[in-house]
Amino acid sequence: MQQSDSNSVAPAGAAETSPLMIGIIAISLPVSLLALAAGGGSVVVLVLAVLAMVVVGGCTLAFVLRLASDDGTQVE
């Protein structure tokens, strides 16, 4: 008899919505840093915002390339 832990099962639709939620949070970080730099006029925060944008862009590109790659695991 196989026992399953009910806490280990993700809710329905979590696999589809988790990349979207992660993307929204990742994009909001540089935007909030830009707003903070614009309000306070700090160059250090502006540099951090630009670096955060580059990191988020790189992660997004890596994620899209991984989705688009053909690794041969398709079922025919």
C-alpha cells in the first residue's frame, strides 16, 4: 500500500503559474529600486537597479532558452 503525504502535492495550476509569479517578483525588484533612486536621488541605488535589471534579464533569457531547447524528451 502506497502512502502519500498530502502536504507534498502542489495545488492545481501551480506548475503553470509559478513562473509567472516568480517573473512578477523579479521584475518588481529593479522597478522598486528605480523608484527609490528617483525619489532619493542616490547614485548607488541607481547602479543597483541597473545591475538588478541585467540579472533579471539574464535569468529570463536563460529560462526562455531552457523552455525553447529541444532536449529530446518529447513523447511522440
